[in-house]
Amino acid sequence: MRTILHLDLDAFFVSVERILDASLKGKPVIVGAKPEDGRGVVAACSYEAREYGLHSAMPVKQAYHLCPDGIYLHGHHEEYSRFSKAVKHILEKYAPQIEQASIDEFYMDFTGTQHIYGSMFAFAKKLQREIEEKLSLPCSIGIGSNKTIAKICSDYAKPEGITYVLSGMEKEFLVPLPVEVIPGVGKVMKKALHEKGFYKIKDITKVPGNYFGMAFGKYGISLWHKANGEGQEYLNPPQKRKSISKEKTYGKDVVSKEEIETTLFNLTGKVCQMLRDKNRQASTVGIKLRYSDFVTVTRAKTIKFTNDDKVIFDTAVRLFRKAYTRRISIRLIGIYLTKFNEFYEQQVLFEDIEIKRKKLFKAIDQIRRKYNYSIIKFGVK
């Protein structure tokens, strides 16, 4: 039988913010947007904030209405990535195979390792303690025979819980739980299930699987299998990233082309640094433009492989100028890069301007990685 662990970092963004600022401990903290921005949603909130009814993806205006005394933060996304990598580094010491599901979720396959680590429950406790001691990050761990069970288990006793469902006990564990604990059951599906009289997982297990196929299609069949304790037993191999993108949603709609192009320039610098960090070049540059009435336009162009800020920005800004055809303010601007290749720097006898530019970017990237991205900025012109 398989032994799958799912590790979920508890209120991860908030936990990192509390490491950066200890005064936030014990207070209702909301990460994502500030009420004065007028827009945005809650990316994460502390357990103290959840007592007011707050949750992820809630509009920040609604969150502020429920919790006006909360501490609202934009967050430090570079720090979240740094801590996520540090957690993965710890897990890689032990897990034969890891699948990172998101910045704060990890699946691990420990099948056949009991003779090395002993009791999986005791080992999970050791892993939890090591992450807390080294990184000051709380986490919850679920252990089961497949990914679905492991994920449900990690949510079962939050925060800082460990739940282990032994093989053969999956259905007994699931039947008393509400349908919304099944991964993939959101508000819409929950409402549809309730309308048909399915409130608990046991209600689903009493109905034949072909009924769910007729009622909800292919997803319904998958849902029925999950309710009966079945799920994917093997982890997915790491996938190569197919695109790199950055975008900005304005707090207040913008009409100034100069301001939008400045934003596009800054976003271009960030995606180009991400390219160079991965030792890659891109040949397709695209932009995304969203008007204040939510009409969204995308444009793309294929160019010679490059990771040069100027070349990519010149392409992006031309795309933007052709796409911005309506006399309506802009809500969002973004840039994305696709179609990558590996970049290998050639050694040449005499340096030309292009080689010098590459060395300049390399030096800038090293300084930014050591300090932060904003330590060095280029001019738009």
C-alpha cells in the first residue's frame, strides 16, 4: 500500500509576516490588499482574523467590514518564495519523491520507508518540529494511502495537527465529514450537492457512481471515487514551466499611457530576471490588458530568443500601443513570456556591446538576489 504525506504550511503568508515582524503575533492579520486600495482580495489571514468570518479569496472590502481592527498588509512575496524553498530543502533530505502543489503545499511519497523512519506518525511529528525549530513555520501534516486522503487529513486538525488514516480505514474516516472537505468542491459544487440532498460524504457513498456521472459528468464520477476513499496514489513528476508572467492590477483605474508603460517596464525587468535566474531565453512576448469594464485583450509576438530587458520591453510596449485602442481607463496590465530555450554564454576573443550588456545584467541580478529587486532600477528611456 502507498504511504503519501501532505504537508500544508498553516496560514503561510501570515506566518512569514510574523517572522519579519514579531509584533503581529496574536493579532488578526490579513495579507493581500489594504482597504484603502479599494480592490483586491484576501490572499491569507491569521486564525485570529478567521474568528471574524474572514477567509481566503474574500473581497478586502468585505473583510474590512467584518474586521475593521485587523492589520492589512500587501505582503512580501519574495520572502514567501524564499521560505517555501527553505521548507522544500528540508523535505528533500527525507522524501524519496516530492510534488510541490503550491507555494505552501507539498506531497511526499514515503512508500516502503517505514524500516528507515519507523512510525510514520512519529516521523511526521519530527518533520513538523524540525520545520518549526529551523524556520519558525507551523504546519499540518496528513498521511494516507493516496493524495486525496492525505490532503483531507492535513486540513482535518489545523493548525499544527497530524492526522493519519490507516489503509482500509479511508471510507470510515470520510463518511461523517461534510462534502466540502473533498478537494475540488467549492461554493458552486457545494450548493449543487446540497440541492440534491448531499450534505455529508456518507450521502454520496449511498448512491451508485453512474448516478454522479449522469448528474455531474466526468467530474461527478471523480467526486464519487474520492468520497469512497479512492484517489491518485502516485505523485506527478515535476513539470517544466511553460510561461513566466507578471501583472499589476491598479488600485484606481489608469488612463495615462505613460504610467501604464512605466508599469510595463518594471514588470518586464522582473520577468527578464526570472528568465536569467533559470538560465533561459524566451522567443514569444505577450501582453495582457484589462479595461475598467473588464474587457480583456491579449497580444503576442514571436522574436529571436533573448533575455534582454530592452529587447523584450520594446516588443511589449509596441504590442501595448497597438492593443490600447479604446478610450477607456485600464484596470490591469501584464506581460508574459513563453517558448523557452536554455542559454549558454559563449566565450569570445573580443567583447562586443551585446556581451557587455549580458555581463551588466549578470552583475545586476547578483546584487538583486543578495539584497532585493528594487535596489537597482533602470530608467524607462
